[in-house]
Amino acid sequence: DHWEDLIPKDIIFYKDLTQHWLKTKTKRQRRIWNYFVLGVPKNSIAPRLKENTKFVAITIKTLQKEFLDLICKN
């Protein structure tokens, strides 16, 4: 659990940061991201959502990079 070493104040900060970041994403991007962070294998997300496999893979890669950049800045 990545939250174990954080103090409660930091946990709240990162949860708020994540919620704000998600609000800037489209509904389609949020659906893909939610499946991804829940541990659904990348190659299983597209069929479940009836989406293009290549689109889903690129979306996940883009969102991962954005999210990690956001976390690293803060």
C-alpha cells in the first residue's frame, strides 16, 4: 500500500490532487483509467468497454505519464 508511509495530511492532499486531475479528463478517459487502476489487464479493457484496443492502450499510456508527472511535481 503506497499510502502507508504518508501522514494523513499528505494522504488528503494526494487524494484531492487525484480527484481534481480526474475532473479534467473526459468521461471516456475516466472509464478507461478506472478499469486500469482497478487492476484489469490492459488487453481486457478495450473489449469490456467495446473500444478500439489501440485507442485504449494509447490513452492509458498518456494518462499514466500525465498522472506520474503531476505526482512528481508535487
